[in-house]
Amino acid sequence: MAELAALEDPRAREVNARHGDDHGVNLSKLRAVAKRLKVQQDLALQLWATGDTAARLLALLICRPKAFDAAELDLMLRGARTPKVQDWLVNYVVKKSPHAEALRLLWFADPDPVVASAGWALTTERVAKEPEGLDLPGLLDVIEAEMQSAPERLQWAMNHCLAQIGIEHAGHRARALDIGERLEVLKDYPTPANCTSPYAPIWIAEMVKRRQQ
């Protein structure tokens, strides 16, 4: 904890605060600490228990994802207060867990939009890597009906799923493009010149073009 405190950078904290995160540690430096520590499940549990955001991010880098049961991961997500911790928990731990599918089903329609966004993130992973058994037309129905009015975190997750369906599944691409064009979610999102817009029609077209090339 003392080492993490010494890495605190006021400028980093200011930038992170704009995204809803309450820590000031440069993530490259945090990863360097994790690389030195390697996997240490007991230490990860102690760091997580502090409630400190930087400590929890470090915990997620050094933990053993398969050591957690589904109930523990559910509690961790519901207690993860900041976007970066939530994102890393889903991407670095839950996606590597044998309980990922059970948690996807549990979280998908949760009344808490942050929890539901985690369910959508896991669904997007399956859209890309393991779509067998997913109801893609049904997912598009939900996105069409709910994405435009969804809270921000959930809206982003739904939009990512929409784009992934359009990118990965040619048979559903026309409908995904149509939904994106009609709902116009993130159409005006400011995007740096070297990045792809999160607006689904542009995102889909760009990724399909890259694959064709």
C-alpha cells in the first residue's frame, strides 16, 4: 500500500476522475508492480479487501481467476465501485473463470445497470468467440428496444454487442447497421483521428473492411 501511495500522480488522478475512477496511479507502473509480484492469490485477497481502487486493480492483476467461486465474483462485481475496477474484474478475471456463463446469465437482466453491463460484456465475448446457442435476433430485439434510453454504462455495453454482431455475423449485419443508424447512439462521440468511432455503423464498416483487406 505504501508503494502504491508513492506512485500517486495528481495529473493521473485528474484524468482518471473524468472517467469516474478515484486513483492516481499510472497503469503502466501498476502493471510493472504486478509483473514483479507475479500470481499471489492470498495477497490479492488482502489488497481487494482494502477497498482502495489502485489496490484492487493490482489485486485483479495478481489473482488466480479460477480460484474464485461464482458467489465471490458476484459480490466483487456488486462491490466494485469504479468503472476501471469493474472492467478489469470482468475482462481479466470473470472471462477466465469457469463460472463465466453462469454469471452472464445471472447478470444479463439485473436491475442494476452496472451489473447488467457486465452481463452484456460477457455476452459480447460469446458473440465473438462462442455464438452457438445465443439468440442473436433476440439480442438485437432487446438492443433495438432498450439501448437508446439505457444508462451510460449499459448503453456502451449494448452498443458494443450490437457492433460485434454486425462485425462477426454477416447474416445479421444489415439489421445491426439499420438499428445503429436509426438509434444514432454515440454518433457524435468525439473520436481521435487514429481511433475507430464507437458509433456502430462506422465501427462495423471499418472492422469488416479491415478483415476483407
